Amino acid sequence: LDERKFGEHDEFLAKYGTLSTGGGTVQQVRSLNKLLRPHLLRREKSDVETLQPMQEVLLHVEITNLQKVCYRAVLEHNRQLLLRGAGGSSSSSYAATNGAYANVSMMLRHCCNHP
């Protein structure tokens, strides 16, 4: 906190600390509100209603060479899992395999999203 504006930490707690426990007065709430107002962004419903509708633009771009190398490495490292497929009779092996697929999928996603 800015000590010039809010004072020492102990002074601030002494003045407004009771508000956090449900105590305090209306005057304390108004004083704290006045003190914090310049630092808070308040969006009102009337402001939001005037916004233009959101437009979604999809840009398809090719991944970089480094991303391709990482993507290929993840695929090759998990080749046996991907070739084996989701086969398995017990529910525990099915859950483990699905977890492994989710992990590989997330690693591939990371390769594409982070250059």
C-alpha cells in the first residue's frame, strides 16, 4: 500500500480493521469507499449494454519449425501408447489410458500454443 495515501499498515488496520469482521460504522465504510474509489474499476450494466457485439476472428497460421520439432518429439515419445489405442478390459486400465491420452493431448497443445 502507498503509505502516503493509506498511512502505516497498523494505522490502516486500526481505522478499518473492524470492517473485515462485520463490525464498523457506516462512516468507516464511506471513508474507505472514498479512499479506494480511484483505484477500483466499476463496470455498470448501462456501460456494458452499449458495447458492440463481440466479433470472433479465426486466424489459421502455420506452426514454427521449433513447434514442429517439439510436436514430432511428443508424438514419437508416446508412439506405443498411440498405436496401442484405448483397448483394455478393466476400468482402471481404461482410466489410466484415458489419462495418458489427455496428457499427450495437453503436451501437443502446449507445443502449438507456446513457441
